[in-house]
Amino acid sequence: MKPVLKFATFALAAAALSACSNDKPADMPAQQAADSSQKSLIIATESSFKPFSYLDNQGNLVGFEIDLANALCEQMNAKCDIVSQDWDSLIPSLNAQKSDAIMAGMSITEERLNAVDFSEPYFDNTLVLIGKKGDSTTIDNIAGKTVATQQATVSADYLAKNYPDAIVKTYDKQDNAYLDLVSGRADLMLSDVVPASDWLKTDAGAGFEVKGTPIDINDKVGIAIRKGDSLKADFDAALASLKTNGKYDEILAKYFDTQAVGK
């Protein structure tokens, strides 16, 4: 999944917990709070991946990952700022210490594990092929078809490795892939199942549908952290607590059809 990360009935609003705010500039250096009992963290996301992380009509960051990040920070007794960045800048900024963690539908891949560590997974992802209603194309016969996908994602990697005869168009943002699909500049789109399913419920997506069955590539989404950072243990412990006390399932059910995502 991203974006993969990188799916479903979704709510359109997210409640911000008092422990966090979302208005710190993305280029502010990560720093620890003066009070050693409470960490101060910057969590980076990418805000065009509804319902994981996106902007509401007032320009506020909302979504499943925003609520989950806030709950994790509260569980860790950490003061967190959540900032939106371009997808391609997320890992470089993390390793330049401009953020402390990434929650952006980011799939745990071997390539990324060379650059960062990941928490235990907080979401299991599948891919879906989207096309016009009535079109009989499936993933097995996309040779010669123009397929839109977001760049540097597991969808893009999957197409490159398995379907070299497809004409793959990559985009910096998922929203731009949707635009080219609607305009006819792309025949199909490969995407994570949750944001794709959410888009199909919009007016723009009304003439499109999932082609074939979801593609299970054993895709796990986690929190990216700098190599060797002890925050990995903190996030893992907090995530385990949220799953035990029911808070994780509460947040998941707010945004997703839990049967559709395997819960």
C-alpha cells in the first residue's frame, strides 16, 4: 500500500485528541520536549489518501491514520504534531530528522526496510483494478492498456514486475490518477482497495467499478521510524495496547466496513 498502502463504508470526519495538533510546519526540526516525562514528536503523513489521511472542507487533516496517530500518542504520553508532506519527501525528511515517524498508508517492503524501520503492521492491504462499468478487462488482460497508479507505491511495483506489457502511468498524488481515469487519459487504475472503494462512492467514480477480485500481495502497512530508533518499541507497545483495550477496533470501524478489511 502506499500508498498502499496503499479498504468499505467510511466516515468523513475525524476527531482530534487534545494531546495533538496538526498545524506545525512540515519543515520544523523534530525535537524533544523540555519535560523529559513527555516526548514531543512530529508524525508525517500525506493528505490525499482518503480515508487514511486527507483534508476536510475546512482544510483540517482527518482520517483513520490521523485518529490512530492521536490515540497512539495519547497512549505513549507524547505530545504530537501531525504534518502533511509530499509522498516522495516522507522518507528523506524522516532520515533528515525533520519528522520522527511516518503514518501515510506506507507498505512494509524490503526496499523500504533498507532505509527505515517499521512498527508492527496496523493495516492489511489488497489491491484492486478499477475501470469503466461494462468493460470486461481484468488484471489478466491489461497488455496494451494504459493503467494509472501512484508512483513509488506497491501498486506501481506490482505492475512493473508482473505486467511489463501494460502502459503504466504514474502520478505524484492519487487524486491525479483519478482525474486521468475520469478524463479517459487512462483506461484503468490500480490502487489500494480502501481509497479506491471510497472513490467509487463519489459522483466522479459512479461510472466505474472493480474489475475482477482484489489482489492479495501480503501487503502490510506500518509506521516508519528511523533505523535503530527506540520509538519502534514505543509504537509497538502502544499499538498492542490499543488493540487490547478496543480503541483500535473503534477507530477502524469509524472509517471502514470491518468485514471488508478482514476484521
